[in-house]
Amino acid sequence: MVLFSNRTSRLSRSGSISFPWFDIFKFLLVILALGWLLYRGTDRLGYNWQWHRVPRYILSLEDSKLVLGPLIDGLIVTLRICSWSLVLAALFGLVTALLRMSDSFVGRTVARGYLELIRNTPLLVQLFFIYFVLGPVMGIDRFTSGVLALSLFEGAYASEIFRAGIVSVDKGQWEAAHSLGLSVIHSYRYIILPQAIRRILPPLTSQAVSLLKDSALVSTVAIYDLTMQAQVIISETFLTFEVWFTVAAIYLVLTVMLSATADILEHRFLT
């Protein structure tokens, strides 16, 4: 609906679609202003830009073969962490939402305790607790600790998204499911969740983007993700601005791709 309204708002009186030249012009002005401020700031610091040294940390050519640089190696680790965390966070979120809406007092209590504990403590503290306390006791390595911390943290917020989407489904759908003799599990699987997923996909996308950005915290437990690899490169080369801007651009590309994928899925669900 938003996309449709935006398109129709661009229609001129003659009925043709006007291209948003003015919006592009304003965007370019903002980019130029930020670039000018950055140039002035680094010029006063006497910083010597060395962008020509950055590509080797992304891709390099050795013996006529492309070799992945440390930033790409870190990106692969980041994608692995985010992939596992997204799946587990969705699972934790859905189970927690179902427990909160169940008739079981124990289930509601456990779900409520999990939500209050996770949402009222910082992610960094949870990560340290899992890695330094639970890790040695339960034999959990650093990669698993990072995935578990991110999954539990994001799953707590995802559970509220799932619950809101399920509650928003009309009660008549439940009555129709019961009249057909469907069990609670089958009602969720075939009737309730397919309708709820259309409504919760946009906020779930925002939560996935948040997970991607929060994954940078796993570098604090020496997981060589994208952020950790950038810190290592900076400590060796002192290319502070170049490396951090490159890392920020990589994260930006990932989040934009994730948002675009969610838009495509949302369009398919709505159609």
C-alpha cells in the first residue's frame, strides 16, 4: 500500500509518472556535504589517505589466481554467524510466542522469565556470560557462544513480533479451524501462521538487520568476523579511516540486500 501510494503521488496532472529528480538532487547534496565535512576533518588532522592499499585486503591476485583477503574471510564468518542466528532466533521467538499464548501456567512463566531476563540485560553481558561462564562448563566454543547469545537476544524481540502477528489474525479464523476439526497445531500450521507471516515479515526484517549489526559484538570474544579482521588490519597498517569506511560499506550492502529480499518476499505473500 505504501509503495502504491508513493507511485500514485508521483503522477502528474497529465497522468504520467514524474521521475523524482529533486529527491535525487537533495540526496547528492547530502552526500557532497558529508564528503566535504570528512575531507575538512581529515585535512585538519593531517591524515594521508591511502585507498590504494585497501583492495589487497578484499581480493588479491597471486600467481594468476584470485585470493580472498582477510575482510572477505571475516565476511564469510559474519554470514555464517548471522545465518545460524537468524534460524535459531526465529525458532526461539516462535516457541516463546506460542508459550505465552498457551494455557500452561508453567509455559507462560518460563516464556515471561526468558523475555524479562534477555530484554533487560545488555547483549554484551549475555555474550560474556555464555562464553566465559557457560562455555567452560558446557564445552561451548566461541563460535557457538556467539551464535547462542545473538539467537537468544534477538529471539526475545522476535517473539513479540510473532505474538502480535498471531493475535492480529481475526478470531473467526480460529472458529473456522475448530469447526473443521483441526487441532491447535494444525490450526497454527495451515491457517493462523500463513496469515500472520504476511504481517510480521516487515518487522522481522528490521530485526534481522539489527541482528546483522549486533553480530559485530562477537569480535569481543576473539571471533574473527568482519569487525575483528578490520581491527587486526588497522593495528598492522594504521589505515583507520579507509578500513572502517570499507567495513561500513560492506555492512550497508548486506543490510540493503536483506531489506530488498524481504520486500520481494512480502510482495509475493501479498500477491
